[in-house]
Amino acid sequence: MSILYHTDVTLRERVAECLKDDFKHNAIKTAQEVFYNKRAALVEEMGEGWEELRLHATEIRNHVTENLDYYVKMFAENAEANGYIMHYAPTDQDALAEVLDIFEKTNSQSTVKSKSMMTEEVGLNEVLEEAGYKVVETDCAECILQKAESKPSHIVVPALHFNRDAIRDIFTEKCGYEGTSVPEELTHFLRRYLRTEFLNADVGIRGCNFAVASTGSPTLITNEGNGRMVDSVPKVQIIFVGIDRIVPDLQSLDTMEALVPRSAVGSKMTAYFSVDSGPRRSDEVDGPVEAHIILMDNGRSRILKTDFEPMFRCMRCGACLNICPVYRHITGHGYGSIYPGPMGVVMTANMVGYDKIDTMTFACTLCGACAEHCPATIPLHDLIRQHRINIVDQGKNHSEEVPVFKLLKKMWSSVGFYKFAMGAGAPVMGLFTNDKGALDAKSTWMPVVKGWTSTRDFDGLSKDRFRTWFKNHKPLAAEAPVQKTEGTEGGGE
């Protein structure tokens, strides 16, 4: 039951709805500016070291991708040596089946979860709840989303679209909260509310930022203490690890850890960073008695040896969202995927296919800011462009566009047809232009063209072709050459 792409509403309909939400736009604008400025200050502080770090990270990630089988095997063997029980999930359905099996075998009834985009990707919460299990999101933002029955709008700050008053109302309705909208009061309430859930939960479920192959250690980056509570309190632990999350060793992990917080939120480090090494040992007082790792593919391996292989370098830092002008305007929910923004466009198209994503790949200006911002130097705009090329080559673009562009292809490949079309086009367009010679909002009934004229004017064709103008153009008379004076050569006085 994958909900990676979670809507049947078209891109245009989603965008039209999102454009009405001024609060969401202002919240995203503020977040983008804050993250951008903080990141820029840290990058400037590092000088040339920043680019060197990016290139080193790119080399590490490429090396792992080129030797993926080797590193997946190394991680799995070392994780098992640490006491983890390994589960291999080629698809989302396999991952869900493994989790349900663990719950049944351990006689578990409830779970607390740390923030995990991978569990969002496979729709884990919905499946567990349908099976009768209690699921509690313990990350502050994810808890808000769960209570509000809303989808994330950003992969790092998922509840960006709610203000403090909305959060107060959600907690009042769903949790019995009786306080104000002061953030400190809200968080203190949430801490008390979740404490009981932590202590009573049978299973802790979390994701993994990076998996260290040489030590078999899944790692977790958080800014809240809930991640460690999920790690250490429940007796059973389940960790979702994507096959694209693996790094060779702790030294490589150090490189990634230097990049991710700076790129994500403009911080040198996060509040909490955990490296796990299996279930509780006999001489330890906390930690899970039983620990499982779900090693998941879910379409990731399909991009190996393709144009989209660079996406294996993605660190899920959200830096591309923080700089994207399209994300700022259509918001995270405009994309219809739990992975929004430039990285989301590329990933979603790869994982669910072109038939299911409407025109999502065209929600991009190809400005390239995302590639410049990406800590792993992923050429996101080039990959999005490649998706568009594939869509057209496979005949999956919008049905209205196909006959139009076929006609344009014939016109541009025939001199005679081109001259005729340009000659006839100007007076025909003139019938629909305004007093400024442009097609405006009144022309939105026209297929294809309406996508432009619904929000801006489209200049009509000129009555005169450039070749005609050039043929009749009379150049100005050449000026007489300047005569040199003896003795002035060389610039002397």
C-alpha cells in the first residue's frame, strides 16, 4: 500500500488549491530564507573547504553505488554479528509483511515511532492501524501531522504548513490540551503526553540516515530526544534502512555528518546523533531486547546503471527544497508526493513510473539552483530534464500537446510550410490579441496556450519576418577611416 504518490488529483488542481494558502507560502518563504542565510554563513566560514567536502562526499557515495552489492553484504553481515535480525524487502509490500510478522511473533500491540520518511513512503502507519495496532508518532512535527491527518510538506520540517494556533487547536481536539498557543507550553504538554506512550509501547520504529558497512551500525540524526527514547525504551526495535543509505566506514560517516546539518538547516551539528550497535547486551540496563533491520529496496535499484544513478547520492537533507522557487510557490503538497521539490520530482518519477505522476516532472524551471545547493552535487535539473525527454519519447506527455508539437515539428522541418505558417499566423493571432498585440486571459479557452495566458500575456507574431526586414535594411554609410599622423605610433606625446 505505497503512498509515496498519494493523490489522484491533477498537478494543476493541486497547485491551484495550494496557491490560495497565503500562510503556507509565507511559512515556506521564511523557512527558505532562514535556512539559506544560515547555510551561506557556514559555507563562507569554511571557504574552499566546503567544495572539497562536497566533492569528497560525491566520491564516497559514487564508490558505494558502484560497489553496492559488496557494501550491502558487508553491512548485513556486520549488523547480524551485532545481534540484529535482518529482513530483506525488495518491495514496499515485502517491508510491510515483515513488520506485521514481527508484531505477530512478538505479541506486540503498540509502537512509538521516530520521524522516518521511509515508513511514510510505504504507508506503514495506515497498514498497522488497519491491522489493529496502536501507532504513535513521537517527533513533534510528525505527531502534529498524525493528529491532523495531514501529509508532510517538507522532508526535514514536515509540519511547516501549521501555525501555533492551528497546532493548539489540533492538540485541544485530539489530545485534550487546555493551554495556550505559546510554543514552550505546547512542547511541555507534548512531552508529558508522549512520556506514557514511550513507557507503554511494545515496539520502537525508526529510520536510518546512514548505515555504516564496516561496523554494521545504523545511525540516526535528530534534533529532539524522542529518537533515543524510541531506540532505548521499547523491548522490540525495528529500523528501516534503504539500500541507498550505506557508507563504507566511520570516517566516511564523519564526512556526511559534516554536510547534512549544514545543508539541511544551516547548523554545524544536530542536537542528537546516535550510532546503534544492536540490541541490549547482558551488562546494559536499557535498549531493546530484540532488534530488527528492514533493508529495503522499493524501486531504488532500478536506477542503477541509468541516467538517474546520481540519485543514490541523495542524503535527504532537503537543501534543494530550501532554494527551489517552484517549491516556494506550489508548496510541498502541490507535488502530490511525500518527497516534494527537485529531489522529489526525480525520485517519485523513478519509483512509481510516468503513468502515475501526471505532469509532476514539469513542475520545475530548470534554473539549476538545486544542483548548486546539493551537498552531493547531484545534477537534479538535468535529471528532471531527462525525465521530460523520456516522457515525450514514450508518448506519455499531455494528450493535447502531442498533435500540437507534431504539427510544429512538420513546420520547422519544411521551409515552405514554415514561411506559410508564419505568414498566416500573424493575422490569425491578431484576431485574438488585445490592444497591446498580445494574447491575454481572454484566450484561456485555447488548448496548450492557456497554460501561459491564464497568468501572463503572450506576444503575438510580428507581421514582418526578420529575413524580410534584413533584406530591406540599408546599413549606415561606413565612416571614413581615421588617418594616422606621423610620429604618433606607440602613443607618444
